[in-house]
Amino acid sequence: MKKIKYYYNTNTLRYEKLVVPLRVKLLRILGFLAAALVTALGIVAIAFKILDSPKEMLMRQENQRIKQDYSLLNKKVRSLQQQMVELEKRDNQVYREIFEANPIPDSARAKRMEKEQEERLVESMEDNELAFSVASALDNLSNRISFQLRSYGEIEKMIKGKEKLLAATPAIQPISNKELTRLASGYGYRIDPVYKTVKMHSGLDFSAPQGTPIYATADGVVKLAGNTGNGYGNYVVINHGYGYETLYGHQYRIKVKRGERVKRGEQIGWVGSTGKSTGPHLHYEVHKNGRKMDPVYFFYNDLTPEQFDRILKLAASGNQSFD
């Protein structure tokens, strides 16, 4: 039942029925609706600030997943970079030292390598920054791998060259001397057996019965085989390459000829006493780039450390040479 309101009219001194004009009613309704709308908008605004919309929730979840994926990817990149550092270190400090090659500087491995003092946290990075960071790290790693592969290619060539160098380096005794009893005279100043004066003896003398086999001490090509009247009698010179040459003097008979290719351990002649010699023996020399070296330091392939120490002492004794 609708309530009827009355008011006291002071002019007529009586109660009269209260009648609200239509304009006032409309204004009240509009005011109420406006207040409700403003309140609703305020609530919605507060809700949007505090709560995520469904789309924002999906985007936030996707962003969180991307950050987690980036974190895992970043760990893998760091692991690969650490492995790359170890490979580069091994390359410079092991492989290239063995082959006497200059180490590769980091600037040559990756021109765009830059070390940052601090790395920003993943949470503070935007999506484009995440992508740029990953791309930069992978690009850096790719450059370093490319240079490392090139370096290993060079090392492979060095290995092949080193194998040839080792084969061309005199490394055994020129006659069988397991008991180390045949080394008669060493390298250095010795008494000449003919003139009885102190002269430079540029090789080692191995005393042995005539006809004892003589062996090439390294791979090479026979440069000279014969008797040129220089005191060596029948002698052989082998060019091993890499600056190495060996000489085998006073042979009874020569087995090889000039231009022939020989291998280490291959027989090239027999011990004799031709030329300026006082008895059957082999005079053996090692030349490096034209300079005569002490051959005793080139017997590392067939001697134990104890035997090498013993032969050093035998070679150092100041006795008379055989030639």
C-alpha cells in the first residue's frame, strides 16, 4: 500500500497532501542512476587494478613460461660457453704448445665478445630484451665454435706434419748396440789418432767388427753414397728434410745409392775401416741446418733413461778418436 505523505501549510494553517512534481522525480532518478554508475565505474576500475582480466591472466602465464624457458636456455648457453672456454684453454695450452704454434687470441676467436660486469635479472627484462640476450649469446658462441673448428683443422695439419717431422728426426743408434759397449769415442775435442793433436771430433765412433750392419737412423733420401777423398772413406749422407742430415763414414761397403729413399732402421751399408781410420768402426754425424750436432742426444727411441745416462757418460770421456 502506497504511503501518503502530508505537510503542515503555515499559510493555510492546515495539513495538506505532499505532491512531488514530475521534474523533481526525474531529477532524483537521474541523480540515483548517476551515483550508481559512478560507483560501478569506481568498483570496476579498482577491480582492474587489483585483479587481472582473463586475457591478462593468459598473457601473464605465457610470460612466466617464456621466462622459465629462457632461464633453462640461458643455463644451457652458460654450460656450452664453459665447455667452449675449456676447449679454447686446452687448444692454447696443450695442443698448440705441443706443436710449437702461437695461441689464438680471444679477439680472433670471436670479434664481438664482450664481457659484462653484471647481468640483469630475468624478471626485469622485457620480451624483446630476452630475445636479444639469447640471440647475442648464441651468436657469440657460434663465432667461437667457428674459430675453434678452424683451429682444430690447423692442428690436424700440424699433427700430419709432426708425424713426418718425427719420422725425419734421427732417433736410434746407427748400429746394434744393446749392451752399449760399442761407443768408442764421443763428440767434442779428442786426440787425433794420426796426428796426435787435440782436434774437434764432430760425431760418434762406434767400434764394431768389419761387416757389421749399419742402419739409417731416420726416414730420408740418400744425398751422397761413395768416396770423395775427404777422409770419411766410403760414406753415406742421408737428407731427412726439416734441416736434418746424417753421415755414416768409413764403411766397408755401401748398400744404397744416391737418390734412394730409405726408412728408419733400414740397412744402408756395413762397418769398415776405409779412409782416415785406425780400425773398423762407424763414424756417425748429425747435422741440423748445416750445423753439426752431438748425436748422443738423438738416441731417445731405443734407450731407457738409465741407458741414456750411461751412454752420455761414455760419450763424455776424453779418449782418442778412431779417425
